[in-house]
Amino acid sequence: MLPALLLTLSLSQTSVPQDQHAPFLGTATCGSSTCHDSPKPWRNATVTMREFWLWQTRDPHARSLETLQSDAARAITNQLGLAEPSHEPACLTCHEGRQIAEKSESGDATAIGCETCHGPGKAFLATHVGTRSTHAGNLAAGMYPTTNAEARATLCASCHVGDATRRLSHIMYAAGHPRLRFEMHSWSGAWPYHAIEDRDYRRRKPIPDRSTMWFAGQLANTESLLTRLADPSAHRGLFPELSLFDCHSCHRSLHAKSSLVRQSLGLPPGSVSLDSASMILIGAALKPADPALASRWHTYERDLNQAMANRGDTTALVAEGQRLITETRTAVSAGKLVANTEPACLLRALLDEAKRQQPLPRPSAEAYTMTLASMLIGPNASLVVDPEHLISVQADVDALYQANDPTESADEALRAAKVDATLQHLASSLPACSS
Ligand code: HEC
Ligand code: HEC
Ligand code: HEC
Ligand code: HEC
């Protein structure tokens, strides 16, 4: 109990590596052939020492600068009248690897690398190469706690969703930036991971369980939304910053035959709703173990959307959201929620909520798809699904991905109807919740 508490305390003071001040040494320092790019396995090394090779050849982050040199990137900055993307602070904030203060406009940018995630090397280099180095010792010396679910989620979300310093505005989207969508748990699976979680790893480091990771990701997404909502400089002109909303509440066909009104929000047709998918999913997942907290999340999501639609003051609501996040993090780290929820019951709760929320807006449909995929596809699927239903369940997950294909300019109401029907079919092939 005590170590967990200490970690929570120290976390609140740890900012993401990009916002720290200690010097970065550069990816080449970590990835030298005597260190994390060793051609031969190290004797007694507890890690592979091939992390640099893996990063360079497989990790999309290693290409973050090349992306800024592409025609697609230049088209965005040209439209906005900004500098060359690889010199433009508005792009470097997320596509560059170093601290804000070090990102220069001289063009000697560096890709997202080891220190962007693990922290400024200068702080812990000496400590972590010592023969007696321990993970706790490295953390104390300033290594970023990537092993901690909450810290890891905050790190990924800082660029993949945004935060107070890293923001994608609607004008950047309108100029051509791809729409960001992020679900930490499933994306971690899609990312060429360089940590091998074997017995030796377990001896040295804690591994957060899947549900803790999932909650951490959804809570970080929510925190990111609230942070950007509360930041007055994010808003321009008449409207709040449009990138905080569900894009498709505006960007949809005028020829739709059916309505997309979510009754649960209590708003009239034509209302623009926030991208509050993570709140819907958190509420749904909490329901089996803590119905009272679950219902506070659902009420909160509705109140926040109503306040935005009615142009009410959201200051108090943002503070309440932060309290809900803190309470939920405490409940998750106490292990109470996970231990009390059977996978079958969790799935049932998620699908019941999807039904209540119909028609599911696109951000929620995407968040559902990624969440269900990480629960129902892969080696863990057989723990939850009866063998005779495996194929049909996987076909449903495929159908969900197809229905939400971002390149489809299909009618939003039709998309929602397909998603809702697929989720209902999925519910019929999953085991019952026994408690
Ligand atoms: C400093 C900002 C930053 C951080 C921190 C960050 N990412 Fe990324 N990530 C990016 C950018 C930018 C790209 C796009 C790279 C490119 O293609 O140029 C990307 C790409 C990816 C992709 C590939 C996406 C695709 O469409 O193929 C995955 C997966 C990913 N990141 C996962 C993660 C995870 C998991 C974390 C946390 C452990 C994380 N990222 C942390 C900025 C970041
Ligand atoms: C809030 C962080 C953030 C900011 C600010 C940002 N980007 Fe990105 N960008 C990302 C992430 C994350 C991705 C990966 C998208 C994904 O796969 O989800 C990305 C992807 C891209 C891609 C597509 C890469 C591909 O392979 O498809 C281009 C091009 C791009 N960004 C250019 C820019 C430019 C130009 C700017 C400045 C005007 C900029 N970005 C600002 C986070 C950001
Ligand atoms: C996008 C974020 C990200 C980037 C970039 C990144 N790492 Fe990691 N790394 C992680 C995460 C998350 C873990 C898993 C948690 C942990 O063990 O700390 C990890 C784990 C590790 C481990 C621990 C493996 C073990 O068995 O204990 C080493 C060593 C490592 N990374 C080295 C590197 C090096 C070297 C680079 C650069 C070439 C790098 N990382 C780039 C996020 C990143
Ligand atoms: C409140 C309504 C609203 C929301 C929410 C909204 N947009 Fe827009 N968007 C607009 C308007 C209005 C335009 C300008 C249309 C024009 O110039 O004809 C626009 C233009 C665009 C364009 C330029 C292409 C076009 O159709 O003109 C893109 C791309 C875009 N938005 C993407 C997004 C993304 C991505 C999101 C969500 C992150 C989003 N929008 C959220 C109203 C909205």
C-alpha cells in the first residue's frame, strides 16, 4: 500500500519529459553500439539492448520529423501562413522529441526518441548504467515512470489527444491535419513495444493489469479534454475551440434520413456535442463495481454537454470533472474495481450502456470499437468468449472497424445504425454475466 501511495504523491509533481528542464543528451547517446544498440547481447543485461534498432526500424515515432518534411505537412502550414513545418513551433510541440525550451527554429530538430518518453538522460544516465541500478533508483534520479499506468497514459495523451501546451486547433484540422483518435490500451498493442514482460521484468518492475491500463487511458483522455476546455487561450472568436467537439456533429450529410439525437443528453436536435466518449466508457465500465460513481459520470457528461450547448459557465463543472477523475483513479489503484468485475459482466455493462446511448456518436463508436477489440481479439479472447462464438464475435469487431472507417464519407446516421446493430448482435453472442 505504502509504495503505491508514494508513487501517487511523486507523480503529481512529475511533468511529462517534454516539459522538464534537465538537459536531453540525444537519442544517439542512448542508442550507441555499446549501449541500447548493442549488436551482441550483453552478459547479465536485464533488457535486450536492441531498443534503438527497434525504434529506428519499426517505431513510427522515429519518423515524426520526416513527416514534417512531407508535402502533406507543408500543405498544412502553407494554408495557415506558418513557417516550414520542421521550423514551426505549432507543429514541433508534438512532432519533435525535446523540451519546448530546446526546440529551436534553426531546423536542427530531433525525432521523438528515447528521452521524449523516458525523461532527460542527463538526470539518470550515471545512475541507470551502474551495476547496482534498480528501477526505483532510476525513478528517483529522474527517469520518467513509464511503468506507471497513469503516468504512461498522461505521456501518450499529451501528444495523441493534446494538453495545455500541445494542441491541435480546428484551423489545423481544416488545413488538413488528420483527426486524432486515441485509445491508449489498444494503441499500445499496435505500437512495436520494446519491453519484454518476462519473468525477469516482473521481478524488476510492476506491470499494470489490462483494466488499470484501460482506465488510465480513458481518464487521461478526459483530463485532456477538461484541460483544453478550461484554457481561455484555446478559444477563438464567437465559438469555443471546435476541435473539442465531436467533429461529426457538424460535419455530416444534410441528406440523412434519420436523426442522430442522443436522448440521454436531453438536448434538442441540431445541438453540437463534446468529444466526451471517454466519459461514457468510464461510466459504463464502473457500473458493475461502483454504480454510484458510474451514475455520477453519466450525469456529469450530460451536464457538461448541456452547459456547453447553453453557453453556461463551465468553471465549476471542470473542477467537478477533475474531482471525479481523482476519485476514479483512487478507486482504480485500490484494485477494487478490477477485482469486483468479471470480464463477462464488464462486457455486458459496456454493451448495455451503448444501447442506452444510441445512436452512438462517432467518437464513442470508435472508442467502443478499440476497447472491444482489445478485449475480444487476440490471446485473451478465449477467456471471455465461448469457443463456438469466437468467429462471429471477431467478425462483429471487424464490422465495427469497417462501419467507423474514417475515410468513408457515409451518412452519419447510417453509420450509427450499423454500429448499433453490430453491438446488439455482439451482445447476443457473449456469455451472460453471472453476478
Ligand atoms: C511527443 C509526442 C508523442 C508522444 C509522447 C507519444 N506519441 Fe505516439 N505518435 C506521435 C506522433 C507525432 C506520431 C506520428 C508519427 C509519424 O507518422 O510521423 C505518433 C504515432 C504513434 C503510433 C502510430 C499511429 C499510426 O497511425 O500508425 C502509435 C501506435 C503511437 N504513436 C503510440 C503511442 C503510445 C502508446 C505512446 C505512449 C507510450 C505515444 N505514442 C506517445 C507523437 C507522440
Ligand atoms: C497535439 C499534437 C500535434 C500537433 C500540434 C501537430 N501534430 Fe501532426 N500528428 C500528431 C499525431 C499524434 C499524429 C499521428 C496521427 C495518428 O496516427 O493518429 C500526427 C500526424 C501528422 C501527419 C500525418 C502523418 C501520416 O503519416 O499520416 C502530418 C502530415 C502531420 N501530423 C503534420 C503536422 C503539422 C504540419 C503540424 C503543425 C501545423 C502538426 N502536425 C501539429 C500530433 C500533432
Ligand atoms: C513512445 C514512448 C517511448 C519511446 C520513444 C521509447 N520508449 Fe522505451 N519504453 C516505453 C514504455 C512505455 C516502456 C515500458 C515501461 C517500462 O518498462 O518502463 C519502455 C521500456 C523501455 C525499457 C525497459 C525494458 C525492460 O525490460 O525493463 C528500455 C531499456 C527502454 N524502454 C529503452 C528505450 C530506448 C533506448 C529508446 C530509444 C531508442 C526508447 N526506449 C524509446 C516508452 C518509450
Ligand atoms: C461547430 C461545428 C464544427 C465542429 C464541431 C467541427 N467543425 Fe470542422 N468545420 C466547420 C465549419 C463551419 C467549417 C468551414 C466549412 C467551409 O469552409 O465550408 C469547417 C471546416 C473543416 C474542414 C475543412 C474542409 C471543409 O469541409 O471545409 C475540415 C477538414 C474540418 N472542418 C475538420 C474538423 C474536425 C477534424 C473536427 C473535429 C476535431 C471538426 N472539423 C469539428 C464546423 C465544425
